[in-house]
Amino acid sequence: MGYPVENALFQWEEGYRRLQGARSDEAAYRSLGRAVMAIEEQLRRRLGSSFSVSELADLYASGDWELSVATYSDPDQEAAVLDPAAAVDAAFYLYMREASDFAGGAPRPRSG
């Protein structure tokens, strides 16, 4: 049984909201942006270009590699500026849009 997609979507959307909320703090937003890009790069390496939302959710639940990537993506910034959990969740939210079963805001229901 995989990680519940509904739970993942809730967390990813919240992370994306926190990323957008950081726009008022230029340094924090830049730091988060670098972390998000680093995580997305790792997602491409791990999942490739053909994946489903449920596969992405399973990868999300599989470990804490994402926090390490987020934390070390910007070594010149102070740790207090970066919110690694928001970066992880925002990266998964943004990467989800490339899923084969993504339908403009939610996973597309399986037919048949």
C-alpha cells in the first residue's frame, strides 16, 4: 500500500503556499527557490519523465533525502533563512504537474 495521495497533496500545497508567502523576504525566497530547484533535479534523476502522482507520493514517503538536498542546496545562506520542509513540499508540488495522471490541480481518476 502506497503513501496516501490526498495526504501528500495537502502537504505539497501547503509547502507551495509557504514558498509563495516567502516572496516578501527576498533572501528567503531566493534560498527556497534554489532548494526547490535542487530537489526537482533529484526528482528527475529518481523518477524520470514518466511517473504517476502515486509514484511521486511513494517517493515522498520513502525517506528524508529531500531534506538533505534542501539543507545543503545553498551552503552560503544561514540555516535560519531556509525552510527545508517548505522547499521539499513545494518541489514535489511543482514536479507533480509533470505526472502522467495530473489533471490541472489533482490526480486524474483511473478509468476502467
